Amino acid sequence: MIRHLFAICLALLLLPQDSAAQNRERIGYGRLITNDYIGDGNDRWRSGSFSSSRIWGQGWDGMLPQQPGEIIELRFGVEIIGPKNLAAPARGDRPFAGVLTAGLHTHFMRGGTDFALGTDLVLVGPQTRLDQLQGAFHDLVGINKASPRTRANQVPDATLLTLVAEAGRDFALPGGTTMRPFIEARAGLETLARVGFDLTFGDLTNGELLIRDTVSGQRYRTMPRNQAGFAVVLGADFASVISSELFPASSGIVARDLRNRYRGGIHWQGGPAALFYGLTYLDREFEGQSEGQVVGSIRVDVRF
């Protein structure tokens, strides 16, 4: 079923567009840093990530177009995943993994429902050099880094294609609140189906294109307006996991079939300065994981 869904998504992405749609300009940019240390103060499991999105289109009027391909998002991502103790991982803990992604996505609306379809090229393993980058940073700040044994047992090199589809719809509730139920399917690095919702209190992000971060599920802004205001966000989602390349058979670690996330955050803007900070509880992801974790997500913008 998921394979058929993604075949349809890919076909939509490859549909030819008229010549006017080729005259695009960059209309948005967004990014988000997520880290365990700015969440529960630890450095473990989903340790740290960075996501960024560059949006191209023929302008933005606060509404998604009807056709796929008119708005294009170029998405980049970096993530470091590790065991609870980098220097001396416990038996049965998850292996270290470095992940680099680059993808092409499109956003459009049909019948009042927003769709995001795309594909990411994913590099995993020592070829990313992220184990070395993290080690150099840990040396700089004087904290433990991954031991040679941890690095030797990391997820091996792989080059994968991940396909992503999300559908969501906004419903206006009393008091300036918006509820957005959504469904998502992913196939590649991790193959899963997810259902969830987002609640937004406040109108700061109304009429903007927001992108969902892969790790936390937080949605980050790509088209902030020069206005003052705030928006409080809450959300949760629940995933059924089919497979995960982050737990290779050689590791002996098994991914859990169910995975939940619970999150909250606040967007604030005061003219040219803007801030987002959010917290996400990530449920246990593998059999034998002792507990979940709380990661923090942050973005700071100061425009002159």
C-alpha cells in the first residue's frame, strides 16, 4: 500500500509544468536546530539535528497553489544519533549513526487539504564524516566523544532514497485557535505511517508555509512577515514503524513497532526579530531502550 502511494507521489512530482511555472524566484527560507542537550540536558540517542528549507515559486499570497510543482522546496538535513553513553555504550544500546539528506519537495492544495510530496537522497554511515565532526566539537567543549569502538560499530555506509508524503487540513476553532490533523507516510531510511495533529493558539503563522521537522515533528516557518505577535503550538503524533535502516540486523537491535511524539512550543516575533523554541518528548524507539527523551528545538532570526 505504501509503495503504491509513493509511486503516485513520484509521478505527480514528475508531471510537466507550463512555461510560466518555470519563472520561479526564492520566496522563503526556514531552518531549525534540534538537540537533546537543549531539551532534557543530555546527549544521547536522537542527539542533534539541523534542518533547512529553501522555497521557490512565483510569489506567495498566503495560499498553496492547486498544482504540484508550482512551489518547490529544496530541503537539507544533518542528524547525529548515538547510544546513551558515547564513550562506553551499554550492551543492547542503539548504534551510532550519521545522516545527511538532500531532497526536493512540492507543496499544493486540493479540496481544502494541503499536500507535501517529495523525495530525499540520504547518506548514512562513516562516509558522512559526522562522527569526526562531533568528535572535534566535543574535544573543543571538553566533553566525552564517541570511542573508537563506538565509531567502529556505527551504522554502516548506505545511500538510500526516502519518499515522503503528508496531507493535512486546517480547521478554525473558537478563540483564534487552529487545529490541523495530518497523516504522513515515509519509505526509505525509515518506513512508517503516522497520524497526528497540531494545535495553534494565535495568528502569527497564519498564511505562512510551515515545514515539518523530521526528528521532532515541530513545524518551522519559511515565510515570516515583519510583524509583532506570537503563536503557541501543541501537537502529538503516533507512528506504526515497518522498518528502519538505523537498526541494521548486524547490530542485533530491534526497532519498536509503535513510536509516539508529544510537543509544544512558541513562535514569537517583534518586528525584525523572531524566535522559536519548542520541546518534544520522543517515545522509546527500540527494544531495550530504558526511557524516552526530551529534545529542544530552536530558531533565532534577527534581520537588519
